[in-house]
Amino acid sequence: MKENNPFTLMFGKEPASSIPRDDILSEIVMDFSRPNPTTQVYIITGARGSGKTVLLSELYQYFDQQNDWISVDVNPHRNILEDLASSLYDKGAMRHLFLKGSFDISFHGVSFSLEGSRPVTSIASVVDRMLAYLKDHNKKLFVSLDEVTTTEKVKEFVHDFQSYIRKDYPIYLVMTGLYENVAGLQDNKSLTFLYRAPKILLAPLDDITIMRTYMEILEINEDTAKRLTRLVKGYGFGYQALGYLFYERRVIDDELIEKYDEALRINAYNKIWEGLGENEKRIVLSFHGADESKVSEILTETTLNNKTFSVYRERLIKKGVAAGKERGILSIILPRFSVYASQKREIEQE
């Protein structure tokens, strides 16, 4: 195996080479940086492996480098307010705002020394006090919350976040999640403000940028880069996986495609398939390995009526699996996903 491969097959690891989404990054940065932002929360959705975590990391790093901002990443599987308070308290550049020694308080082993005479009786009060300090010192807080699910911890945090917005605290949130998980949060009656929050569905990466990046990093000609780009189809993890494999093999052949399919299957597609409903699977299977199909042919194959098909078509689009930009045509936008589905059905039928 060659050293210093600039691509990675590991989820959650920041790759040495990635395709930036400057349009989305600029949109959120500009909005949050306004004196009167249109919103204090954005939701980023997309299929597993589409690049949600990479984009969130870029936003975190940007705001963390600004003098009037502090960035905190919180874990959706822990007590989020405790995670937020302890992370904020431990930030060296901010700690002097809180560490006054007027009184101490501890929550689950995390101790705080905060200025003021008013006692705090909960971790929510601690965060409230911290946000008030930040506001008084003209500081803003960026919070990143990756891969949210409909757990009580996340619901409680979002509810608290609403109260902080009402108090005009300088706290800004970007959360990522799969469509079905975000929809589950929005369905909660006490969290209706999430319906008004801007939601960004990650589109496929730009083909020309992928091609040029492959040419530069892999030192290959344009024709080879075009062939690789067509196999990626703008899919974030596909860009990493194929780049990683080609970097090792330096040739596009059947073995490379087989290893590419394996990487897609093990790291992403098995989970994506599990997240589809039965009718969504029927629609994907009706493509028989092709990238696009006429709606009329899908209806004939699946025996779904127009109204029912429209519901599941929309779900596939929101889950980042399909696109329907051309009238009467539905496309699978994940590379070789319809091939994966056909192979899976063949194995199950044996």
C-alpha cells in the first residue's frame, strides 16, 4: 500500500483532499455574520456519505478562527447542555469570562466557577449564564451538532435552544442529519420552529471540480479523470473511495470497479438500503441497474398509482437517493446504487 494516500475510506475522518461546498459555506457564514441574521439555525440533510460532516467541520473551523466567535461541537448522544457548558468553559480564549470564583457548581463531575450572586440550580442555568456573559462581551457562539436523531437528549436541547433565541442570546446552530431523523424532530409539536429553519439538501458535488481535482492530485490526463468522475456521480464518499482505490491501483479495470462497489456497499449502501421503505425499494429495483427510468415504466413495474408513487418519489429525493429534474423521468443519483439493489435482490432470491 502506498503511503500518504490523500483520500480516505473512513467515515468521520477529515480527508486530506475534499471538494469544498463554497456556496453553502458562504450562505451560512454570511447569514450568521449579519447584524440581524435571518435565522440562527440551519439544518443540513443528505444521504449517508454525501458530505454533511465534512461541511459541518469546515463551518466549525471557519467560525473558530474568528476573533468574535467561539465554536463548540456537541455530541447528540450525551447530555448536550452539559457537553456544551463544559466545552465552552474549557475554551482557553473564553474561560476568563466565566472563571471568577464567586461560587462553584458541579454537574455529573463537571465543575464550574461562575461570577455572580444568583445561584444556579441546573445545567440550563449555567448555559444561560454563560450565554449572557458572551452577549455582554460581544462574542458569538457557533454550535455544531452532527447526525441528529429523534432522541430525548436532542429534543431537550432544541427546546432549550428556542428559549435562548427568545432571550436574544448570540448562539447559532448548524445540525446535520438524515431526512427521516430531521423529519422526526420536526414532527414534535413543541419544536415547530424547526419547520421555519432553512434546510439544505446536499446536491451532488460539481463534476468539473471533481475532474480537475483528480487530474491535479492523481496526476492523470483529462480522459482518465472524466472516466473516474462519471463513476463518482458527485457522491462525496464515492469521490473519496474511488480516489483512494485508484491512487493504489493506477488503472480503471473490472477489479477497481469491484472494489469500488464493495467500498460503497460496506460503508454506505447497506445502511441507506435499510433506511428505505418497501415501496421506495420497489421503485429503486424497477430501474434494473440503470441510472434513470421513465415514470410510466416505473408505474407499470411497481403497480403503484400516480398519487402513491408521488409520495415515495418525494421521499427518495429528500433522502438524497433520487432526482426528478426532468419531467417524466426519475434518476438515481447515487453511483451504482441501482446496480447494488439489483445484485442484492438476486442474492436474496437464490
